[in-house]
Amino acid sequence: MKRNIMFSPPDISDDEIKAVTETLKSGWITTGPKTKLFEEKITAYCRTSKTVCLNSATAAMEMTLRLLGIGPGDEVITSAYTYTASASVICHVGATPVLVDVAKDSYEMDYEQLEKAINAKTKAVIPVDIGGKICDYQTVFDIVNKKRNLFCPKTELQKEIGRIAVISDCAHGFGATYQGRKSGNFADFTCFSFHAVKNLTTAEGGAVTWNDIDGADNDQLYKEFMLLSLHGQSKDALAKTRLGAWEYDIISTSYKCNMTDIMAAIGLVQLNRYEDILRRRKGIISRYDEGFGLLDVNILKHVGEDFSSNGHLYMLRLNHRDRNYRDDFITKMANEGIATNVHYKPLPMHTAYKKMGFDIKDYPNSFEVFANEITLPLNTKMTDDDVDYVIDVFNRLYRE
């Protein structure tokens, strides 16, 4: 019997609904105690130094670039195989995006090309943890340390870091591990997404977390993030409500991208449930892996000897098939009631990036991966029967 399998519906329980209701009744619904508690819980979960919650991973990446003082005349390197947010934030601050192709048959950027792309204008690199799998940050740091002699710092924070900054686009990767360490521990700054389709959701939302930087004060960095995300206002709304404490200053003409307590209330419950969420996602992946084991497909590996993804996306490639076949296959799956997706259409194929002069012909590996990639539904609302239905339909259609 035909089923209706959604791609990535949010997993919201009665506990999240109760928490939101309690917050709505509390009289405090914007940035306040729930948001601050959520920041503390993320810091403890990731075992990092400090966390700032914002309204998206995009805001987290942009505010990090602004904190670093990156802007016009600077270059920032990221992958051509990613969602636009990884690169659009570079444009937002007035810097120049430099796109690097992925390695052959890989979703990660080609690290040899990354090294070649670095010059005296390079101020940061943004690796992308696609599908919930951590990138090879050791190689990234080896490269940026090797290129220290080219680094020209423009701000005090850049001087304290002493090399090109590494900002992780870990929108997919909250809770992933590598060599026993959780995501958030690998880059100078790590940016998470809590969008509706993510493993842990706050509807919209994101966070940036970081480890100690020699010479930098974590409380001061936190304060600067607060200024950037709240109009440059010297007090947040909660502080201003204290009796007689209305007075404030505008330190800078900054931005508005704070997280609300309504969002944080959802996130706090989701974080309490997160280990169960991860377990279920990994169970679905194991079932998929077994179900597709005899097919000529290339599946993103989620578990290895020294790593475990958070199981965000089930990405596979239809070997020896082209883009037309893949697109037709997506339609056939849809006709069977199964929603699928593609991660990703490379940035040089989009109009905005074409206008910047990027051409997909310069990114052959990215196009080759994109042309036959398909992402299957993977969410904790799926039953085992739903998973088996996807496996059965996929096998039947792929063997036709």
C-alpha cells in the first residue's frame, strides 16, 4: 500500500509544546533566561568554552566574520558544494568568497586546492560538515598553519589567532563526534543550525560556540557577540527591565539576530531528548545500509573506527547514472509517496554566483557528485515500516 513519507518533519513532542506554553505564560518571550540557559547547556554538551545563541546558523557565521573584523578587501574560502549560507555571509560583510571544488567522489573540499587558494588576502576558511559528518579539520589546520607567513592580520583578534581563522559551517553536525570529541571542538568557531529540518530544532535558530583563544577573553568575546546581535545596545532587554535600569547606550550600529526564549524553550527540551533522537536516526541508517547493500550505489559513511556522524542526512549516489536519470528517479519516488532531496546543487550553478563570475566548468568534481546524488528521508517520525517501504520502493525502482 502506498505511503506518504515526508522528508524531514520536525519531531515535536508534548514536552516541547508544554515548555513553549509555560514560556508564553511566563511574561518573558524574547531573549532572556531560557536563552541563557540554552547557551550554558550547549557549552556543556559540546565541552567548549562559550556559546552564543542566535536566530540562525547564517547569523552565527556572519556575526563571527564581523567579530573577526573581516570585510572589504579580504577573501574567505569555502566549498563550492554547499548551501548558499556558507558563502552568502562572506558577501554580507563585504569580503570576497573564494570557492574550492570538492575532492574526487567526496563531499569535502579538495584540501590541495584549499592550500593553493590561500594568499595574503585570505582571512578565514569555512569548511562544511555535510550530512552530519565532521570534516578533516586536522588537515585544514595543517594548511593554515603552514601558510602563517602569508597571513596579514587587520584586527586584534586576528593577531591573537595568528593565522587564517577556521570557522566551521556545522549546520548539519550538532552532536557528531570524531576521535572522541564532539562537534564544536574542531574549529576556532563552530556554527550550528537549529532550523526546522535539523536533528535538534528550535523552529528557526542557531548558535556559535568556541574554545579558548590565547590572548582573548571569552567573556569579552561573548559581550561583542551580544552587541553585534542586538543593535549594538549595551544592555539586553532583560537587563533593561530591572527597576530603574532603563538607561543604555548604543555602542555600534549593529544587527538584530538574537534567539528568543520561545525558541530556546523548544531547544532545551530537544537537548534533553537528543541522545534518544540520535539513537533512532542511527537505527534508521543501519536499516538503510543493510537494505541497499546489494545495490550499485555509493552511500555516505556515517560510522567509522574513529568517527560517528549525527545521522543528519542519508546521502547516496546512483553509480553510473546521470543527472537526467537521477531527476527522473526522484519523480518516480515521489509518485510512490516518498519525498527525497538533493544535497547540493553546487553554488556555481546558481544565478547569484554566476553573476559573480563563477562557472561550474571550473568545479567538475562538484558537478559529478551533484549529478547523481539523492538524499532519502531520514527522520525520527518514521516507523520501521516506513523505512522498509522506502527500501523496498528504492530497490524496485533502481532495478527496473
